[in-house]
Amino acid sequence: MNIHELVRQKGLRLNLSPRTIKTYQHCLQKFFRTIRIDPIKLKKKDIEKYIHRLMELKRASSTINVYLSALKFFYEKILHKTLTIKIEYQKRIKRLPEFLTQNELHKVFNAIQNPKHLLMIKFLYATGIRVSELTNMKVKDLQLDENYAWVRQGKGRKDRPIIIAKKIKLQLKKWINKNQLESNDYLFFSYYKHKKLSTRTIQAIVKKAQLRARIKKNIHPHTFRHSFATHLIEQGNPVTSVQPLLGHNSINTTMRYLHLARPMIINVQSPLDYISL
């Protein structure tokens, strides 16, 4: 049984995103490599035993939930069996995302010496897009004269508009002209113009910049997205305006950035300030 191909075909028929399909393939590959049984003979007890093993190893709740979803997908959608096991989805520990101050952003930008790398990281912060959305961005998605662009088939397979900072608009035009990029070319490409840049490359650029800038926070490409959202709210933009720029389905997801913004920016005053002493 070719599990990899079965998951791909079934995932495509059910309109799952490529990322979800790839994640399920990875989880199932590790699962069957560990338990070493014929997939046809898979039982509920095998799944329960494996999930409990992940718990004993103190794997993150998000990791356990992904494995549980992948195994449920395989058992129900491919084997066509009903999976009723007594394992509830793990509650994820809610942590506030880490973001960079404007001073820290300056340090990171100054630490990047390669002009192409600097433009990519500035683009991440200026638009608040995900790293995968950056690597998929094409020249035709930009509407530079109108200061916006389109994210095509982002998370949840949705299109959404994003803002383009005026400070990098000219740099983007020069980049496109210098490299003679055509409409269907990737905005930021690998060694070859028609080859997409990998997310790992951008992660490595950010990590190197963090070390050079001596930033103690553990930053990654998504940190610039958190910084973008937090700074917009600090500038007084309503959460309802920030939500569509981030592509969040729920306003509650965007609301967490209110907790990151400084209290004085949220117009909250201490009751002590109303008392005459």
C-alpha cells in the first residue's frame, strides 16, 4: 500500500491544502515506521497506544493534535472505518506571540548586508504576510502604483489584499527591472529566475541577522508578522482593520495583539489617575 500516494489523492479530492496533505504524509510515515504493522490491519488500539506514547514523551499538544488528525484522516477517509477512541484533542497552551520593538527592527535591518535579503525581510514586516506567502508571491500579484498586492491562495486557500509600504515601493520596482522579471515570475526567486525560494532560506537569513544584531529574543520569519500586527494596533488602527490584512477568519485571533500593544496605546488609564491626591 502506497500510503503517501493514497493520502495525496484523497487529500486532493477533499480539497485539502498542499501543506495539510504534506503534514499528514509526514505524520503517517513516522507512525507506520514506528509501529511496523500492515496498514490494512490497523486497529483503534494501535492509534491509542501511539498517541499515549507521544503524551508520555511530553510532545507539544499541537504536535499530538496533528498526529491525531492525520491518523483519523487515514482511518476514516482511506480505510473507511469509524474511529471512536477515547482521546480528546489536547488543549493548546496559549502563549502571547513575541514581537520586535522598532529599535530592535532597526538593528535587524542593519545587520542584513545582502540587498536582496534585506528587501525580503522588510517586505515581510511591511506587509505582515506569512513566509510561505512571500515565497509564493509573483510579480503579477503586485499593484505597486496603488500601494497594494494580492496574496493568492494563502492559508485556508483564500486570496486577500495586503498593503505595500511606500518606503519599499521604489526598491521593489528597481528589483523587478534589474532582474528583468516578467509577470509570472516569482518576486523573490532562488538561483534561477523560475525557481521558488525555500522557506528554510529565509529562516536562515533571519537567524543570522538575529545573531549579528545581538537580539536575545528567539525570532523567526513569523516574528515580523507579529510585529506588523502589534505596531498597527499601537498606531491606533482598529482590530477590525488589521484582521483582513492578516487573513484571520476570526476576530478573536487578531484580538491577541491587543494584549501585546502597550496599555497607553489602547487608551486604558489606571483608576488612580482619576483620583485627586
